Amino acid sequence: MTPPLPRWFAHRGGGSLAPENTLAGIRLAARLGYRAVEFDVMLSADGTPVLIHDETLERTTNGVGRVCETPDAELFALDAGNGERIPRFSEAAALCRQYGLLANVEIKPAGGFERQTAEAVARQASALWQGAEVMPLLSSFSLEAVEIARDLAPALARGLLFERVPRDWPQEMARLQAVTLHCNARHLADDTLAALTDSAVPVLCYTVNDPAQASALFARGVSAVFTDRLDLFASETSAYKGLHLDG
């Protein structure tokens, strides 16, 4: 069973109010009433799917080096902020299921690891959400990753992720059997949005931290936004568009 699509997604788990891509962030989002979270998943040197955005450790942890070259024993000993550690994908999935959250799982492969990352995330997502009432939404900037997710986890909804929406989006949506399109709010042209709306494609925009911008996007027809400022929109997080993610 696929859920309605909430208007608000907590970006990287807890946005700017908690260490990004951590279990503390997901808990904060749930506590503030958010019904959906977004987080990034890439592989450790041991092939374990973990939550982290950058290919390197320096910005978000007290470690150094590339995530894909760091073994689990070292990775899970790092501080990802306020004493939080880098979570396993399995831990984040369990927490989302516990809170009934829609998880937008961004497949975030390090360079050269597109296939390995997509295969691991797609297979784990299928297993981790088996029998769940609220199923995840898989997305990626890597069209190869989305293609692999389509083949390995066909029952899970997929979204295409772009900085700017390309002209061939209808062909890619059809080829990859995607149900949502995600893009940078600053680069969404009115004619592109109109075409997407005419095709009944829900558009999700990142990263929206201003209430006026959010209101304008919704007025234009955008279905949902990703935000770092969970505090600004907590009173509105129960608002749904009534859309369903039918994969």
C-alpha cells in the first residue's frame, strides 16, 4: 500500500536542526510532525549502505578520507555531530517504519560505484520495508542507479532527481517507470512545470527554507518541497496533497 505524498520532507533527516543524515535527525522530524524524510545512502569500504551525503568525511564528521575507502569499524566510531554516529541504512529504515514515515531514499553512489550502490540499496530497501504500510521512494541523480532500482526493486516507487529538468524528461520517466520528478526549486521553469502537471507527474523541489518561496511553489503546482528549516513549517506538516505513489 502506498501512502499519500506529504507536502513537506525533512531534508537529510533533520535539516539544519540536527546533525544531517543521522537517527537523531529522523527522530526530530517525527517529533515535529513531519510525515516524510529524505536521506542519502552510499557504501562504506565494506559495502555497507550508510547514511551520508558527501563522498568524503570531513564536512559532516570528525573523520578524514573517502567514505568508500573507510571500513565499518572506523566509520561507525566517528562522531557525525553532537555525539551521533553515521547510521546504517537498516537502522534508518527501522526508525522510519517505527514512526510511519515516508522515506525518500536518495541513492548517492561515490564515483565509480553506481552499480554496486544501487544494487545494495535496492535489495536492502525491498527487504527492509517488506510488508510495511508506508513504502519508501527511491531517487537518484544517477539514472543508472534508478534503472537498477527499477530492475531489482520494481515494487518500490522511484523518482528522478535533477538540478535542472532536461528536455527528455518524458522519455526518461517512461523508460525508468518513475512516478515523481525532483528538481532544484530555483531552476523550475513555468512551462516545464505546466508540462509535468499536464502529465500528472508530482514535482518535488529542493531545498526550500523560506515560507514565501514555499507558498509560491505550491501555488504554481509543485506537489512537495524538501526543507532544512523544519521549525518554520512544523505547523503545516500534516497537510497532504492527496497524491499516491503508485509504482
